[in-house]
Amino acid sequence: MPGPVTSVFEPVLGTRLALRLTAATHQALARAEDAVLAECDRLEDLLSAYRPDSAWNQWRDGRVDTPAAEVSDLLHLAARWHALSGGAFNPQAGVLRARWLHAVVESRPPAADELAALAAGITDLPYQVTDDGRVERHGDCSHLDLHAIAKGWVADRAAAVALAVDGVSDVVVNLGGDLRHAGDGDLTVRIEDPRTPWDNAPPLATVQVGEGGVATGSGARRPMQVGAMAYSHVLDPRTGQPVAHTSSATVLAADAATADVLATVTGVLQPDAAVAWIETVDGAAVLLLDHNGRVRASNRWPA
């Protein structure tokens, strides 16, 4: 049995794809690798915000009323987590990000009342999911951004097509840090310490992962430089303000899409509230590093 065999591809969805496969034959490995790359290409064609004729852009700007099935799935997930998180996850947060990027250019932070007004303007989603599962647009959807959930969702689907290849027994998809493990055995995952700038630095933690997803959200890197001040690029969509209380949030969940969105939510909530809130999500766990360097773990985080 060959493997596990790791291959790296970039750019895939604008990021780096690391794929680890275990299979009965080299032919199965090759078929699984081809299936993953084809699925990623297919989904990028549908979901890209940079391709004018993608299914996502055609629905977002009103050219079509009924979204493609994949777009509909993501909109369902986004609406669900927006409601469950009390707005800590908001697919309209791009409105706030655009304002902060303008602040970087003009070297002056936005006024607090301006940010509060922008945040108040995105409280309600510009679409709704009906009781029969349809997605209905009732406002301007041009600012919607599903980046905080789509990458993990694609990783889940990439893992599924690989595992469906006859002879493949174990799959690890790492798509720009959103990781999905499917198949046999456990996977050892090293969680990066955002306080260290070196790739070979000791990890913040090491955890064994079975079937499921892992994702980390962190505002410790790539700060927004506004004049003499550096601000976290992670924004609280409820206030418009950069998050200063949490350096990183790593989530274990049933799949990568869930881990992806929960890493965003737990990074936005205050640490104590984040640890308490994730206990309401079946099977999920979080490891937090706060701005004082304190590490906190939820009850389900593996010892």
C-alpha cells in the first residue's frame, strides 16, 4: 500500500493546497489526486468573487434569482451561523473591512460613531431562507462575502471526492489552513503559536484529530497599519472595531466548514464567552490564546 503520500499545489482557490492520501495502489492515489483538483477547480468556477460570470456573482448582483445548488448550500450555512452566533459571524463584514482598508490609505482610523452606524446597517442579512429551503434576496447582496466559511466547505468536498475513489482509505486536505481529515486512523496536528515568527518554532499545542475538521483564526499576523497604530485585521461585525482580546482561536469540529466559521465566531467573542458558547455546538471544541498569553480550552478539547 503506497502512502501516505503528500502533494502540494498552488494556487488553488488563491491559496495553498496540501493533500495527503493513503491508498491501496498508486493508480488509486493518482485518481484521487485528479478528483480533488478537478473538484476544487469546479467549485472555484462557481464560487469565485473575482470571476464576473461565476454562479456566486450572478446571484449576488441579481442576474439570476435562484442560486446554484452550491451557492444555496453556503447561503444556508451562513444564515444559520449568523443567527446562532448572535451576529459574531456576519457575511456582510466586508463592508467594515472596506472602511478599515480606506483608513489604512488615509492614515486615520474611522470614528467610533461611523463604525457603529456601519455595523448597525449590516445587522440583518439581505436575504432569507424560506421554510421550504429556498433562498430569497430582499436587499443589496453585492457586499456579501462567504470567505469565512467557503474555504472549509470546499475542503470538505475535496476530501469527500478523494475518499470516494476505490482503494483510498485516508485523506487529509489542508486548504490554506482549513483542514479536513477523512478516513482511517488519527492525524497529529501542530497548532501554530502566533507569538513566534518562525516556522520551526514549538507549537502552541499538539492534538490528535480523527474524522473531522480543524481551523484557526488569528489576528496576530498581517495587522492593519493606520498611521502609527497597528490594528488586528479581525473585526467584530457587531461593532466594527478590531478584535484586541484574542490572538488566536483553533477549533475542532465535525467538518472543516463548521471549524472554519466557529474559528471566526470564537475569535470575535470575548474569551470566556467563546469557551462557554462553543459548548452549545455538538462535538466542537476550541483552544484560545488571549492577548495576555493565557491559553484557554473548552471542556471537549482533548487533554
